[in-house]
Amino acid sequence: MNLQNDLPHTPRGWLKNGNPPGDFTKATRCGAKTRKGTPCLGPAMKNGKCRMHGGKSTGAKTINGKLRAQTANWRHGYYSVKAKRERSKIHKLIAQCNDTLGELFPC
């Protein structure tokens, strides 16, 4: 008894999710410049680029999404505008103190 012959056969001709069948080799190509300098030969999506060069995500659209994206990779804030301003104020204060000490105690 062969189990493969006893199982119901799924009808062929249609791909998953209702996509129509077609010849893969006749699909339009991406054409993005690869690292090698040649055009990409991957099949293009609706936006004209392949899945590797034309990514489906176009970034956050809402204000909440943009704020979430900004803070997603936040590490320490050393290079933030606020931190730079604070360091600048401290450097100016130290320079003023050095000038004052130089006037009080000349070498």
C-alpha cells in the first residue's frame, strides 16, 4: 500500500495566497546597481525593485511612529544637542575659572 497515492492531490496551477502562475524568467528585473557594479537580476515587485533593493518598508508615517523610531536606537545621549550644549557651557566655565586664576596668581 502506497500512502502517496492514497492522499488527495492538491490542484496545481495557482500559487499561494491567490497569486497567478507565470513564467519566473519573464518577470521584470530590479536593475539596481550591485556591489559588483552590474545590474541586479532579481525579479521586481510592484515598486520596480526586488525584495533586497526596494524594501517594502518606507518608514514611519505618524508622529508617534517617528518618535518611537527615534528612541528605538537611543544608547546614551552623549552626542545629543542637549548634552553638547551642557558640555559647551562647562568648558566655557572652566576657561573663565582658568582666566580668573591666572589673574589672581600670575606665574
